Amino acid sequence: MSANLERCIERITSRNPELNAFLTFDAERARAESSRAAAGALAALPVAVKDNIVVAGMPTTCGSKILGAFHSPFDATAVSRLRAAGAFVVGKTNLDEFAMGSSTENSAFGVTRNPWDPTRVAGGSSGGSAAAVAAGMAPVALGSETGGSVRQPAAFCGVLGLKPTWGRISRSGLVAFASSLDQIGVFSLTAAECQAVFSVIAGHDSADSTSSDRPVEAQPVDATRLRFAVVREALEGLTGDVRENFETSIAFLRDSGASVAEVSIPSVKLAIAVYYIVANAEASANLARFDGVRYGARAEASTLRDLYNASRGEGFGAEVKRRIMLGTFALSSGYYEAYYGRAQKVRALMRRQFGEAFSRFDVLLTPTTPTPPFRVGEKSDDPLAMYLSDIYTAPANLVGVPAIAVPSGLTPEGLPLSLQMIAPHFGENALFAAAEAFERSPGWQLVAERRATLA
Amino acid sequence: MTTITPDEVRRIAALANLRLAESEVPRLTAELAKIVAYVEQLNDAEVDEPGREGEATSLALFEDAPGPSLPVDGVAANAPEFRDGFFVVPPVLTGES
């Protein structure tokens, strides 16, 4: 296992200057952590942790200037559970500021570049974690999901990314963005490793009153008996490499003996509109705590209100301010019912339609992203174009169901493509089984072979 | 159809305790207007759901008994200004109270 760590250290040292996946990494510290690591289910496993998940004694920046040199005095529950199982934190990874973004271009510490093509983004907001796993810097990583922030960068970086059921993994120690949507997620190269990490960190936590007390039970599922269905609306207007690869993936599943039908969930077309009201409204409340008083950067001010206004004005980046303002607007008097109230009703409609789909099918299928990884700077001038990157991923966050992104092929230019599988609430076992079955597909194998050769 | 005006942007910024430079206002006005126009498609959706989505189905309670909390020195180490167990801040108001 120590040979494993030395290989990770070599990869981080040689590639991080270009890729900027890690914000905090120290080789000596990693070796010390590794030698302290206990025996257990994940003995001596190096884990990269997204920098909005607190690790005691390490910096947590959330990709922002506003937290200054903040060092958490406690571990996130997911981190303490990993440590108790013998794993250790190898470093903290880059992200869009406060997890707001789909490209990691909104980080105050520079973009994370895609290991497959450094002129392109690694995706976001968990771009650093995705790039780290793709580039061989760590075998697994933690990220966070609010609208797709694990699945989308997993797709862009040719790795596996899981968003669990809302409430399945404790949010204690995950810096809050949108509390009804947030979940910690897992990046890995195989379904088995994802499941191994998931089963250690998932489960009820008294420190998170929204965590489910339903037991975490790994149960084998026969993937050949799963009833799959393609979400019809995901195909509307879809063309090019993403469409072709999606159809190839479906053909593989059918050829393996699986039944793949089609189902309509019309409300998914409204998911981005619902998401950008609900998530931003909740964010405007959750980010109120960054006020220059108890931690982080403090601006010069002669009154308390000036302290808040100046610290926040100076400390937050443009995207964060934009979203706080959208959220404040949606919750403000005179607009609350028309925007937030309306969005919650459409969200309830989405939940009902997903429930109807899951009464007939076990796993729903869509591409993970509408495009292959785009170039750095390509979408950063148009916030709305960037938001539409989440079009396939946001529905699962809004409805609370688990979903997994799996590598499914490459474009002719050699860029990763990805298939998304969605299961009902607490249906992670079906996702692990379906993902493992999909590992045999030519598309997955091609990505795995090529990824091993990434310089 | 809600129109987002520069004055509206200044009002929202004040509510959100965000100091904006005047030079930021035109860009933000245009960006917010475009996004708000996009989300207005929700008005076309036919919904009669009660809309109590996201409500907790049960309230988790715990014993009201003292237990460990964050170590004060860990908290103080991150504070911009901390004295005698208090966070030090400027006065709420200037001049006479």
C-alpha cells in the first residue's frame, strides 16, 4: 500500500502544477498520515477530499478568499468514518467557489484542467477531485453534489461518480450550499471501490438531523433482471457524439440481455429553472454566515453592518454574488410565492412523475452531460449557458434519488463520454450492480485503457 | 413578467448584505434579468401540487443534556479578533446609541 502512496505522490508532484487539482497537498504530511493510518476495511487508502468538506488541522477554503486561512477544529463525519476504517486524507482538492459552478473556473485559486486535454475544463464544481482520480493522483475522492457537481466532472474526466440518496451520507462538516439538495459524493475508477467507500461513510449521524436512520445494507442485485428505461426527454434535440455514444451504451445493455424501454418524465425540462430558484434561495440563507465576524477574511469597517457588507463584497467572487442575489430576490417579499413557492410546486410534480416512472422501472438512463468537456473560457461569459450543463443531473438532486455517472466511451478527439443511471430512493445497490455490469462494455474498457496512459 | 432594474439590484444587494461597486450594477442587472426571464417558464407549468416539498417527515429530537462542544482555542484561532471568549466587532451604530 505504501507503494500505492508513493505512486500517488509522484503523480501529484509531477502533474498538479499544470492541472491544479489539489489546493492543499504536502508529501511529508501524506506519508505521516499514511503511516498513522489504521487497519480496517479501507486500510491505508489515500483519499482526496474536496475543499468544502472539513478536515481537522488542514485548511478549508471552499475555493474562496472569504475563508482566509481557516483551519477546521473538527473532521466532517464522512472524513472521521474514513479515518476510522483505516483510510487517510492525502490532500484537499479544488472546486468552484462554494460549490457554485460546472467547470471549476469559479475557484478563487485558478481553474482545474482536464487530464485528458488541459485546454479543457475538468468540470465542476468538484473538478479537483475528478481530475485527481483520473490522473492517478488518488484512487478515490470525495466530492459534493447539489445539482450534478460529482456526476458532471466524473463524466468530463472519464471516471465513476456517485450521488447518493439525499440523507444517505451525513452532511456534518460539508459546508452548506443548498441544504435540501446537498450530499457528499464519491469518485472512483471502479464500482467496487465506490461501494467500499460508500458503505463506510453512509448511514445515520446524530450530528445531521436530516440523515436517514435506514440501515445501510449492501445487497447483491442481479443486473440482468433490472428493468431499465431511457428518459425520452433526455433525447429530444440530442445529436452528435453524445447521442451516438448513448445509443451504443443502450445497445450494449440490450445485447447483454437487459430490458431497456422508454419512459416520459415531462417535468425534467423544468429542472434547471426549479434548481436555480431553490438552490440559490437556500444558498442565500446558508452563505449568510460568512460575515467577517467569526472566521475568515474581515474587511475594514467602522460599523457592524459595514463589516458584513464590505467583507462579503470583497470576499465573494462574481458567481457566488450572482447566486446569493438571485436567491435573495426569489425569497423577498412580493416575489416569494411567484418564484420560490412556484418552484417548490414544480419540484413536487417532478417527484411524483419520478415516482410513477419507478413504479414501472428500476433504473433510468440518460447521458450524464449534454456535451463533452468544453474549453476553458468557452462558457464562462454566459452564466445561463453554464447552468444548462446540469440539465441531466439536476433532476436527481431535486427529487433526492441516487444516481451514478459511468465512463461510456470517447469522442473521436479522445474526450470522455458518460452514461448516467438513476435509481429510486435508497436504491444504491441497484446502481452498483448496474455500474459493475457496465464495466464490461467496450466503451468503459476503452476509457479505462486510455486513462491509464494519460501523461 | 418581472423587470430587473438597477435600483432593484441595489435593493437586493442591500438585503443580502453585499456591497457592490457601482461598476458591477449594469452587468449584474443584465445577468439577473436574463436568468429571471428564463425561470419564468415555470409559470407555464400546470401544477396543482400542494408544494410542501422538502419538508422533513419527522423531527429528530435529542436529549437536552450537556455534551462536548467545539474547543475554544480552535475557534479563537480562526477568529479575526477574539478577546476574553468574545468575538470583537465594530459597534452596531456609530455616534450616540
